[in-house]
Amino acid sequence: MILGIHPYLRTNGNGKEAVAFYEQALEAENLGVQTYADLPDNPEFPLSEEAKNLVLHAQLRIGNTFLMISDTFPGQPFQVGSQVDVAVLLNNPEKTKEVYDKLLDGGEVVMPLQETPWSPSFGQVKDKFGITWQISTITEEHS
């Protein structure tokens, strides 16, 4: 079942500042901030100490909606005008794959579906209209 869709903001190294700003400005409840340091070490993609402090994933509750924030992955280009994605939250990995595949029709894979620290099934797709969708399964263990 689709639980909802929410804006997902991408920042350029100032994710923690953005989290604090939106907490105050929108009276948001901070549900958690993960940094790149929280990822398992990968010798193929070593992270600098500076990169480890960047926001990997933050979630704010604003009323009955969510605002999600992350810094652009270290070394990846940041393009002004494309900082907002749409996050789709689901409660079932099979339904997550179904929605992922449907949005992929005529589009392109940004990130294949995979397990992450916040989801047993997360992936990103740019649809045929150029919209980036972040599709994520939410479970008790990963919330």
C-alpha cells in the first residue's frame, strides 16, 4: 500500500543547517538525521571526514506530512533547480518494486532498489517526464 508522497530536498553540504531551519520555520518534529558516516565502510568509495558529516537522510514531521532532506553525495554535481525530488513511501517491498517498475517505464534508473539503513527496499528513478522519484519501503525495523 502506498502510504504517501512527500517532498525530498537535496542540499549542497548544508543539510544540517537546512534541517535546523525547517524545524524552526515549519515547527517540524525532527524524526532523525543520518550522516554518510552511518553507512558501512566501503573501500571502493572511501569518504573524507568532511563528507562523513554530510546528511545522508533526515526526516521531519510537519503535521501529518514529512519533509525529507539529504546532502548531495560527496563528489556528485549539485544543480540548482533540481533540488526537489518526490519520495513515495510504501509498507510492502513487493509493492515498492511494482511502483518502482511502473515509474521506470520510459525513464531511467538513478539508484537500483536495494536495502539501506532506513529501508529494506529503496531506489530512485527519473521518470519519462524528468521527475526524480525516491521509492522507499517503511517498516517497523527501519523507521
